[in-house]
Amino acid sequence: QVQLVESGGGLVQAGGSLRLSCAASGSAFTINHIGWYRQAPGKKRELVAVISSGGSTNYADSVKGRFTISRDNGKTVVYLQMSSLKPEDTAVYYCNVEASSGLGVLDYWGQGTQVIVSS
């Protein structure tokens, strides 16, 4: 079992910055990849950014050049640095982990953190 704790959401003006954090904890698991998704009202959940166990990253086209995903040396905390925020970035942001353990390969989701970008 993997637990995810997210933090860092809030209200910011357009052009501003926020940093989201997601800490993964549990026992006897290996993170395959960890990333962020977001869901705006009335829209489907979409991938924002992901970082693999090897450190490779992938971003949605809409956030390339503005958002940066990174992780700590222990590889269990991931950060999403969001800059040049736009009103269309407003959404609930969810941390997602794909992890391997004795239970197999499973997906875990955080509780979500709200980001509101005002124009």
C-alpha cells in the first residue's frame, strides 16, 4: 500500500507561480513512475507531467516550458513547479504513482489539491 500526501495548491494571479509537492510513503514498494494529472470542471482528467524511475520526464504540450517536474534524491517526493500560470491551468491537481510491490503493479492517487489562477 502506498500513501500519497499532496500540498501546495492555492489561489494565484495569472503569471504567478506555485509549487506542488507529493510525498509517497508505505512499505516494500518501488516507484515505477510518479506524476501529476489535473481535472478542470466538466473536463476529463489529463496528464500534466510525469517522471520515471530513471529520471526521464514527459509533459503535456499545454504546460511545456512553464511547468517542471522534479523529485528528491530519495525518489519518493515529487514536485511540480508551475510558472507563468494561466487561468486555464485552474483545476484540481492529482498526484499519481505507479508502484511495484508484492501486490503487483498498482496505481495510486492522491486526494487532489486545488489550483485556482485568477485573470
